[in-house]
Amino acid sequence: MVDAVVQLRCGVKNDDWGKKGKESIAAQLWSKTPNNAAIDHSKHYSEMWLGTYPSNPSYLLSTGEHLGEYLKKHPELVGKSVHDRWGPEIPFLPKILSFSKALPLQIHPDLKLAAQLHKEHPDKYGDTMHKPEIAIALSKFELFAGWKPLKDIQALFELNHLARYIPESGQFNDETLRQVCKALLSAPPKEVAQTMKDLQAIPESQFGAHTYIPNLLSRLAKQYGEGDNGNLVAALLMNYMTLGPGDSVFVPADSIHAYLEGDIVECMARSDNVINTGFCPAADRDSVELFGQALSFVPHNAQDALLPRRKSDKGLNGKTDVYAPPISEFSVLCTTLGAGESETHKAILGPSLMIVTKGDGQMKFPGNQTAELKEGYVFFVGQGIALDFVTDKGMAVYRAYAE
């Protein structure tokens, strides 16, 4: 008989923007899988990946088998709807991210551009998928996502020192914004550094509703240097947001974003394609022309970037919320239980990946089977399986799924 619920061992990454040692929730959760290494307090831990993406796949804890190979042998585990669209595969990629400085200023190409880039540069763009994503805060989460409203950007660029970046045209519209963004990304480092200094000398009151900009520029300069083009693009053009635990944003394909500090559950369509142009060394940057061509202009204010958290009908005891972005590849459930509480997830008609982020308890499933749940434990759950959760002391579980 095929095991439809299996515990996984996941991989972790050590990018230098990650949090150090035990400060990283990604490290804390990863280290709690049985037989994983202890946290090295001298290392940065940035990302824990769950799933089948080939560059950092998960393995069955019991046998060491690659999860992707297991699903190829047992395609019935993903369900008919998912198999018809994506084959014996998990069409999403959940991660735990922990970061103490800005991730690269980036966009993820849409399906058409991803296919083109993969064909032209398969080593750099490893798949043909788009990568819309959501990010759910586990701690205080600071980020840049999407564009400020056009009227706000236009007002900021009436400040001294910024007029040079505006093309001579009548109306200030999205095409103007594309040109301004490209101009800021193309400016030489010395010019960027001087513009940074000039802006920091302007009184905060002149920045309208965005009085945080001078202090934010100072903070960004300490991370990647005063000459990094990402500093100006992020602070002047993008929505700067601070979210609390449980808050979430949706980032569509081709939408500009850069995460600044925090710990999050991230879930995306199963892709690792990215176009970077700031908050990274010059050698790691992609073409400004390509970035400018790929940009979309959604969202255009902070409110539209937020993804609401709603009660899910998958949880029969009312203890489960859902984050449901407007795409077909995935949604994410969050089940939060207090001491002595329980929840039942009715059967889902597709594959899911689940991680315990807090507390401990038990999970019961058909065949009179029980699995112990502890912080950091990760499971693959095949389609059509109802789950019962119980806990003595309390527990939080995130579960990404497709149907």
C-alpha cells in the first residue's frame, strides 16, 4: 500500500542576506527535522525549501527517496485535476525565509517571457514557469511591494535633484514611470550616491506622506552601499510596508518587489526564475532593458498589495484560515490551535505540503494512523486524505495545496 502521508527532510540555503544562526526562523525550523545538523551560529540561514524543485528538493525522511521520484512512481497521489494540468508534480514551492537585509530588487517573468528566457538562457532561467507568490509574516516583516500611486511619485520627483530622471513628456503615466525606473537603474554609482546625499539633506516635511524616505535611504545605504541603484528605486517609487504576524501580500508575476527584513512563509508557483537589478553586486544584475521591458504596473498602492486572510471551509472546526491568491497553482491554509483544541481538514483533491511553525501535537489520518507533530516537522499529504489535528499545549500549521 502506498503511503499518502509522508514526513520530509528539506534543504536550507545560506545566502548572506539571511539571519544569523538561531536568529533565523528558517534555521530553527530546519534544524528540528530528526537527524538534521545543529545550527551553526557563524552561518547565515536564508531559506528552507519544501517540495520538488530540482535545485533544493525534499526527501522522504523514512527512506531518503527524492519526493519528485516518489510522485512519479505514484502519480495518483497528486489527484486527477493537478495531474491533467501539471503531470505527477507539485505545482507550487513553499519556503520559510529569514532575512536581516534586503533581498535583491526583483521581478519574476510571466509565462511568455519565462518560456523565451528559458529557451535563450537555460542555465540562468531554469524553467518555463511564471512565479507569482505570496508572503505571510511570521514576525515583523518589512518590504517593498509594487508602486506608489502615480500622483505620489510625481510629487516626489518635483523635489530638487530628481528632475533629471523624468523624461520630457506631458502626462505622468505608467510609461513615464517605466522610463524613470530605468533611468534610476542605469545611473552611475557616484551619481546615485550624490542623489542619496542630496535627498537626505531635504527636510522630512517636504516628502509629503512619505516622511520616512530620508531615514530609509540612510538605512539602505548601510546595507549595499550608497551607490546601489536599488536604494532610489525602492525608497522613491515603491510601497514601503510593515506587516505583523499573519499579514500577507500577493506579488503577481512581473510585479516589482524587494523584501527588507523579517521571517515569512512564502509560497510561489514552482519556478526559480528571477530578474535582479539592485540590492546585489553589479556582477549579479540583469539587463536594465530586460527589467524595464518586463515590468507590470500592478499593484499601484500598498492596499492592493495586501492579501486578505479568510476563514476556510476546509477546516471543519473553524480553526483554519486561507490565503487564496487569484491564481490556480496554490492556496495556503493556516491552522492555529490553542491548548486542548482540535481541527479537522476535510479531504483536499490535490497534493499539499505542510509545516508546523509553532507548538506540537498529533495528526490522525485514515488507516488508523497517527503522526507526531513538532515545530519544524514537514509532511507531504496526497490527495483525498482527511486530517485530524489535536494538541495539548497549542500549535500552528501552514499547509500549501492545489486542487
